[in-house]
Amino acid sequence: MAEQQTQTFEEAMEKLESLVDRLEEGDVPLEEAISIYKEGMELSKLCHDKLTVVEEQLTQILTDDGQIKSFAVNEEE
């Protein structure tokens, strides 16, 4: 898991996609499939966490006086 924490979002997504491809082949033994699934879930959480951090950063703006304020855009329905 320590190695995964240092992965970039792109690296984690690439690895996750390769795991999904492997599982979709359908010829993976059950024990290995479970291991691959667990690794995929960890990568999925890592990607989600990284996206959450970026989203939080993008919802803040720096004012002229150097203050950081929350920024929200009202979405049209």
C-alpha cells in the first residue's frame, strides 16, 4: 500500500485499468481474482481521495488581499 500512496493519479488509473482488463478476461483463478479485486478497490479509493483533494483545491480562490475563500458555482438544472 505504501507504494500506492506515492503513485500519481494517472499511474493508479492505468494500473486499475489493467486489473479490470485482467478480470474481464475471465480466466483468472478465484483466489487470484479476489486478490486483484482487493488491489483494484485500494487503487479506486486512492484515485477517489486524490480527486477529492483536487476538487477541494479548485473550490477555493485567492482574493486580492491574499485570503483564501471558498468558491462555488451554482449549477443550472
